Amino acid sequence: MFHPAKYRGLPVLVLGLAKSGQAVARLFHELGAIVTVNDKKDRSLCPEADELEASGIRVVCGSHPEELIHPGVALVVKNPGIPYHVPPVQAALSMGIEVVSEVEVAWHLCRAPIVGVTGSNGKTTTTTWIGRMFERAGKRPVVAGNIGQPLSEVCASVSEDQWLVAELSSFQLKGTRDFRPRVACLLNIYETHLDYHGGMEDYVESKMRLFANQTGDDFAVLNWDDPLCRRAAERTKAKVIPFSAREELPFGVCLEGGPFADELQRRIIWRDESGRLTPIVRAGEVGIPGRHNLENAMAAACAALAAGVPVEAIRAELAGFKGVEHRTEYVRTIRGVAFYNDSKATNPTSTVRALEGIPGNIVLIAGGLDRGSSFQDLRPWFGSKVKALVALGETRFKLEQEAKAGGDLPVKLIETGREAPEEAMRQAVAAAFAFAGEGDAVLLSPACASWDMFTSYEERGRMFKEAVHNL
């Protein structure tokens, strides 16, 4: 696309009235474009519409009228969650109208260097961790994207001497063309979001957009333990900084080798291009438990090192950071039962990682939107570490089948659904507490997206915590 200022006096269509849609609509309006925002939700469900119209932006709700897409439209900016197969997007593409995400728009206006973080799991934790490291080093970062504020809301206000640290989803990256982060970080790639992408090939290619425009002046942080992530090293022109929790690397961030009986005693180390070794912190001193968080910690350290953050600042934040909301978040202990909120676990791999990181027996609350995912990875945990399952949402019966195949454990199905999500969560928490005994943990880790019952994983997590506090 052109620089956003080039659209002055030209029609720009924004699809979707979510936070990013509102932000990018206001941005183009301020730059003089003729902006229309379209959302298929009923007007009564779009409280933002009145404010946008008052500022001079046209808003069309309730459907996607065909006349909105015509050859005179200069650009379509699509909410990342809207699939490409919907009629207005297909109509635009058939007319040769460019369709982008607001990430692409924000990049053209951002004067600050960008750290882009993507992956199937761990994005929010790693992005937040990087932001804290940058803050400690005095780099005045702004953390945004798929976490907190949309990029198009903050891009113009970030100065050249700051950093923009952005969490990026595959949905967002698929709609980029020229986007170029100074530091691109790919954490892992697992089978997820296939209903949106139509298959793994498109999902992987969308992730790889992160590296498409990098040059030799940029950095690519890659998980060397993930074969799909390694493939990015063959495609990027950037300087590759690998990280590994499985092997000691000749260059990059990794766990120090040696005959250690306890992995937690091993040190996370940085080995530079000359081979000089710098210890960062022992694995057991990292502030958030779980092997997956060791990977997140190493990825954050790589990104910070690429940006010139001193090891002392990295060390302090690796030890001091205690995690983010909705990601294996400790809620409270009641009668010896510990409750954890992992609502951000929207795929089975993420749930497995949560199970690995919590000690003792677990009563699992899981289930949600059915996106066609297999739950076979959970089967070995049923009847072993998972002593009982409480299943809700569209996938409750599929999870029940896996639980029965995995072992002999009690299962409670929550039949209350979309019409009363708060009541459904209250029932789920009460049932899980009844299954648990002293020393056990109750873990909300759905392995599914939230949209069959809740407006977001945040709402799901907040309702879980409220139900726990109301026990």
C-alpha cells in the first residue's frame, strides 16, 4: 500500500468495528481520507458507531452491502479476525483493490524501530517480557498490537528514540505487504487457526510474513528447536539469533550443557559471534515456571540483546517477572486447592504446556469453540496428572471422548452455553472444586478459542476468577 497520507480525498473502507477498526478509521479520517466503516453486527451492538459518525466517519452496520465495494475504493483495511472468504473481501480482491490489516497501515507511520513477536503460543508473555527489559534499560518502549492498544492507535505518537514492541497474530501478518520489523521473533508453530487459514501451509506462510521485508541490518530471533521456525533462517536476509532449550548452541541463547541432574540448575547463557559466553540466569531463577516459559525467556533475551539491552537488565527481568493475566495466572487457594487462570490457552499444545508447569494433580476445566482441532495430545494426561475433567462449550463432547480414551476419570459436562456464559463458568468452577482435594490444583486451560460462549479469552478468564472468588 501507499503511505496513509497518500489516501487524502480517496475512499477507504474499514471492515470491522473492533478496537483496531476504530483506531485505523480515525487515523485515515485525520489524514483526509473519505472513510466508511462497515460491521455486520446490528447497530445496537456497535456503541462506537455514534462517536465515529459524530467525527464525520460514515458507519454502516447490520450487513455487508454490495455497493460498498466498487472500483473507486482505494483501500480496504480488514479487521484481522474477518476471514478472507467473506463476500466483501472476495469482491475487493476480484476488483484488484488492496486488502491489508491495520498493522501494515501502522508500519508506514511509525518512526520508531519495531520488535515483532509471533508464534502459536507464548506471544503475550514474551512481548510483555521484552517490553519490561526495554523499560529497565531506558529504551521507553510502547507495547501494543495483539496485546492492549492497536498499533494504529499508537504508531504516530512513538518517537524515533523509542521502540514499539508488537505482539502479532497470523491473522494480522497475513494482511501485511511492506511491514518490516527491526527485530522479528518467531517463538513456535503448532497446528491452530486452521479454520481461518484453511490449512497449515497458509498458516505458516502468514507467520513467515514477519521476515519478508527484512534486510541485513535487521535481526531474526528463531526457536532452533522447532523445525518450522528454522525454515525462516533460509528465507530471511536478517541476522539470525537462535535460541534453544534442548541443545547448547555455538551462537545464541540456550541452556548450558553439562551433567546436571536438575535442569533448573542449568544456566541460560548468551554466546556471541566470537564464542564468548555470558551467563544470564539459572533456569530455576526464572520468575515464571514451566519449560515453555524457559523458551519464552530465551526468546525475550535474544530480542533484547539484538536491541542492545544490557545483560544486567535482562537478568533482572527474567527473575523478577511473574507473568501476565490469563496465562497460568495464580488466582488464590481455597481449602488447600490452588486455582489457576490459563484462559489464553486457545489450542491443545498451550494446555499441555500449562499442565507441565503446574505441580501435583489437576482438575482441568476445558472446552470452547470447535475449530476442528484434535485433542489427542491431551489424552496421556487424562487419568494420570489430570484427575478429573470439567468440559464446556462446543467441544465438550470431543473432550469427554478423549478423557474416556485416556483413562478412568470423572467428567462433568456443563450444558449451559452462550445464553448464560457467567452461569456456565460458575457451574464449571463449582464442579471442579467438588472434584478437587487438598493439595490439588484447578486449572482453567480451555485448549479452544472463546467465541462460542464469551466475547474474548479475557472475558472468559475474568468470569473464571470471579467465580473462584465467589466460591
